[in-house]
Amino acid sequence: MAVTTSSSLPLARVLEGARSAEPRRRTVLVPGPVAERPQEYATAALAALVHRCTGETDLLIGRRRRPGTVESLSVRVEPQSSGADLLRGAADAPVVDGPGGGRPAHAAVDTAGPAGQALAALTLTLGDQGFELALDSEEFDDAAADQYARHLERVLAALATEPDTAISDIPLLSDAELHRILVDWNDTEEEVGPLFFHELVAETARRTPDATAVLLPGTRLTYRELDSQANQLAHRLTARGVRPGDRIGVCFPRGAESLIAQLACFKLACAAILLDSDFPTDRIRYMIEDASAAAVLTLAAHEAKVTGLAPVIALDADDWRTEPTTEVSEPVDADDLIHICYTSGSTGAPKAVMVRFGAARNLIHSMAELCDVTSASQGTWLAAPGYGMIEVECFPVLARGGTVHIPDVSVVSSEHRLQEWFLREGITTTLLMKPMAERLWRLEWPEGTPLENIRVCGERIQSWPPAGLPFRLINLYGSAEATVVASCDITALGERLGEEGRARRLPPIGSPTANVTIYVLDEELRPLPPGLVGEICIAGVSLSAGYLGRPEATAEKWITNPIDPDRHPVMYRTGDLARYWPDGSIEIVGRTDNQIKVRGNRVHLGEIEVVLTTLPGVDQAAVLARQDGQGDVQLTAYIEPAPGTTPSVRDIRRGLNQRLPSFMVPAAYVVGGLPTSTNGKIDRTALPEPPRSRPELDVPYQAPAGEFEEALHGLWVKVLELDGVGVHDNFFELGGDSLRAARLTVLAGELFGVDIEIVDLFDEPTVAKMAVLVGERVPAAA
């Protein structure tokens, strides 16, 4: 009999068509009482196990009582029902007409003797010698078969000896399994030196003062200069009244000044409030005020954004370099704050994460060890400066005496220019957001490339890298609240798994880093077996101190550790859903809420919705994240107008640009009534796909004319996935972003055989302007 497969069971491989392979068979021990009613116990135990593994409540359990005939019983499992209730339900379960009414059985009980193939994902044969569990050998490997047999035994034992226990409370894990999950897979204790980051930099400055610390176009900074200037700035801050424990705004683009400013803060035992000079003024000022900054450090070009809230020192305008270079080193404790990092929040306002010196010290150590960083290492600073990724990318290199390279802004968003820059500068280690990393690893790399590893972060990696890369790809997982807590060398793992193994699973985030423990727990905070999906919870020295000024939000996420309270009293609930692989590696599968990643940035869609509803003419709003044709995340805003109004999309976009970073501004907009579900809430599943039509703009539509405009117009339509693009339309007002801009300039350059810089698109982002540039450069190229 052919049985269609549709198993959603953990650890199962999706099969095409019927189960046909020889089953893997496991003997299942049976408690005494089971022998009196074997079919009822077998049916109830299978239903309970499938429910615990999948969460499904309405199950079909196949039953074969004679050869050639399989019927299906409809069994309902309520999580809080007792084992006795489930046994009664199994005894009275109705038979579904036909073989499951066309639906495949979740599991099957076979009393007609061993079948040649498994009747369902789990087939339990009842014989004179006991119970035998059969699983298709192509669908499950040996480890999975062993696990299901063990857990079925525990369910049977609970039903027989503790029938009053709720189905959701039946412990699946044995003591040995618990020890492996909680202890063996979290055996991460590692010695970390006592010095904090700024102390390590000062030590390098004393040991090798002329070694290059920072290198960027037109500027080279030695360790002596980096440390001395940080001392001078610390002296100036002290003169301005800054004291240990204060919080200081640091508002710069990527550059040497930002590193000097942060080191000066650390030397004074102060926390640096990480600000991005490209953020809208309102957002920057909110952060400065919310964090109660004692002072703000910036450049003269950005002084207007920060002035009036705290004393301001513009590093390129103030005379702070007249201060002495004598060492400043206030005592620092591991629980003192090193960074204030703002992250997106569901209340409409960003939340400030308080990162501890001890957590940063541990992170810097683990990243340096992971990437084999030495004084000869050539690292990078590519991540946005307003977030804590600087601790992951730059600080491990500087802590080991290596060199941090900072490229021109035009390099960062183009994989081709980035590759050229890596090779030219001899970069050995770098950190990249997932979209850029994927584009880079698809390029051809020359033999002998100096690049040793790329750490990938920001989003879940959904594809394996190609074989034969000359560098390692290391998948990182973490957050501002807990720093980076897991890593996986997906290059080496992919090679070990082979093509068939890679086809079965997505790249994992791997295992915990040094001095971190990670658990995958159910809703009751109980450990889960491999394959079952639960929430990632983190303990150890990596945790931050919570959210600044938000005790309720902190208490919700930083909870008492029920697993190992003696060593680590506090545990952080991440909201990320994941599952273990049988080897202990962890794979991310989703979120418990609607928080997502956009271009490597963590975004809570609720924050955008709150801001939308504050704009004139907007009554309700919803924001969804969808993948575009290139696999990038695109945000779509759905707007229900206030009665009697017709909000303008261009005004809404303008309002969002004033309040939110560019990555949080939706690319597409749908204006109209929002569908609601029966409970009156917005029915997000009924929201339509975003339109491909041209949005409302300030400029009138004008069609392309001439060879260059016609050809470029086709590229714009392709990259933006938008119809009706006019030659005078602004690329970014059409929903374009830096990633699409980089893609467009590469395509245009390849089409015409000319070099088009991404900065050219920023200057005047229209088809017409790009056509003029191409026309000017094509003759020269020829």
C-alpha cells in the first residue's frame, strides 16, 4: 500500500512520494499495565508523542488490524488533559472514512505483524514479544530513530504509572539526555584575561607604540597616537565635569575620531552612547536626552544635531589636543557600563541596552580566539557606527594589536569594490551583514587571497556557501542584549555534511561561545530535545544589564534562571525560536514576535507602525516584511486614512524619514481600509501584495527617450521591481536603498562597459542623470 508522506515531525527529512525504504526498527520497552490494553496505550502514546513534537491537537492515528487494510482514528490531544483522559479518548476514537479522509496518518499502530515498510512517520507494531517502532530509513537517521524510541518509552511509562499527569508535563528527556543538553553542550568555561579593552590598547601602545592601529584613506594612526589622543580627550572631559559612571554621547561616522572618543570614555569608566551621525536629528536628540548624556562628542559637521542637550566637544574644532597625554585609567568593574546601544522597540521609541564592561571583555576575547587574531591581523570597520557591532568587528583586532582598516564609503555597499579593497589592503578578517556576505562568497577569489575568515551576522543564513572558498565563513548569532553568544564555521560544517547533508538542513548558528550557556526551552522554560522548536534563552557573562530606564521591559526579558541559578542567576529570553540538531548545533527557525532583520538591522515592525499612526491623516497602520525578487527584506506599509482625509504617500515617507533610520522606512505603501479578523484586529494575512506601480511623487511622470535612457529604464524597473518609472523620479523615493543602488550601478557598468560610482547615484538619483553620465563616459571608454 502506498502511503503519501507529509510528516512534520522533528528530525524528519521531507520525502517525495511514498515511503519505500526498509524501516529502522527499535524495540520499545512496555510497562506491565500496557499489556492489558495494548492498542489503547499504543494509540494514546503515539498521539501524545506527536502532539508534544509538533503542537498539533487533531491527529490521525493509523491502525492496521489485518494485512492490506489501514484505517485511521481521529484522536484529539489537549495539552492539559491527563493521560487517563487521552487513554479514554483513544479507546473511543472514531474511525475516519477511508484512509484518513485523504489525509496521511501522523502515526500508526500495526497489529497485523511487521510490515515491509513504515505505514506512517512512526509505526508501532504490537506483537507477542512486545512493541517495535519502525521509521522509514530515508526519512529518519539512526539518531532520530533512537530518540523517538526513547521518548515513546517515557510516554508509555507515564501513561501507565502516572495517568493523572498532564500530557504537556510528561518528561521526554532522560537524565542522560538532560546532562548532554544542559551540561555537555554548554561546556564553555574559558579563562579570560583581567584587562579590559582600553587597557589592552594602552598596553599595546607601550609595547609597540609605532604599530599601525587604524588605517583609512589619508590617515594612519599608530597605537601611541590612538592611546595618547584618547588620554588627551579624557583629560578634557574631566575638565568639563565628566565623572566615572557618566554616559557620554559619541556621534560620528566610521573613523578614527569615533575610536578615540570611545577609548576616552572607557578610560574614565564612562559608558559611550553609540549614535550614528546619519540618523535623523529627532532620533539622535531623543537618545541623548533619554540616556541623560553628561557630554556629547562629535564633529563640527554634526554639531547642530546634538547641541543644546549637553556640553558638546567637536573633535575637529575644539583645542582638546592641548591637554596632556599622561595616562588616564579610572578603576573599572565588570558590571560597569561600557556602551549604551539603542535598539528598535515595540512602543514606538528605541530602547537603550546597557552593555557591561565584563560582557564586552568576554566578547572581545571569544571573537579574537574564534578568528585567530594576532598583532599581524588586518581587520575592518564596515558596520554602522550607531550599534554595538564595533565590539564584534573592531575591538578584537585592536585588543590583539592588529590593524583596523576603514574604507571609503563608496566601497561598503558594492561587493566588487569590497573584494578589490580586501585584496589590495591584505584584509585577513572581517565582519559582514548576511546580504553582502552572500554576494561576496559568490564571487571568484584568486588563489592566495589573504582573507582568512568572514564573520556573518544580522540575519538567518538560508543557503550554504559554495565549496572551495579560500576563507572560512563563520555564522554569528547574538544581540545587543546578550552580545554574540553562538558561532558556527559553516564552511567546514558544509564540507563535512556533503551535498546530501546540506540539502537536509539550513546552516545553524552553531554552539555557545566562551563562558556562555544557551538553552532551547518550551513555554514553561523546560529543556527540549533535538528537533523540537522552542525559545532561545541565554545565561552567562555575556548578558547586558538590561534596558536603561525600563524596569518593566527588563524584568520581562531578564528572568530568574531556572536551569543553573547557582552559577548564573539571570537568564535572558531572546524571543528567537530555534531547535537543536542531534550534535548540539542550534538552528534558528523564526521569532516569537514580529521583530525582523532588515539589511542586518534588528527592527520591530510595531515601532514603525506607531510612528506611522502619529502622522497626519493616518488612522491605522500595519507593516509587513516580505522578500523581494533578490531575496532581500522589503517593508510594506498599509495605511488606513483617517475619516475625511487622503494622506499623501510622499508626505508619509517624508515624515518617516524625519523620525526613523533609512532601513526602517518602508519601500512600498498601500493606502485604503485595513481588513480585520473576527476579533476586530487587523488581519495581516489578508493584506495584499505591495503594488508594482509607481508611487505618488512630487515630479510628473516622464517616459524614457533615447538609447541610454531606454536601457537604463529597464535596469531600474528590474532592480526596483516597479512599473512606470519616470526618468526624473528619485531612486530612493521609489523604494530604493543602498543595496539596490549598489546592484544598479554594477548592472549599468556591465551593460555599457563604464565605471559608475555609487556616489554618482547619491548625487542625483534619476534615470536622466545616469543617462547623461553614461553618455559622457562611453566615448572615453571606447
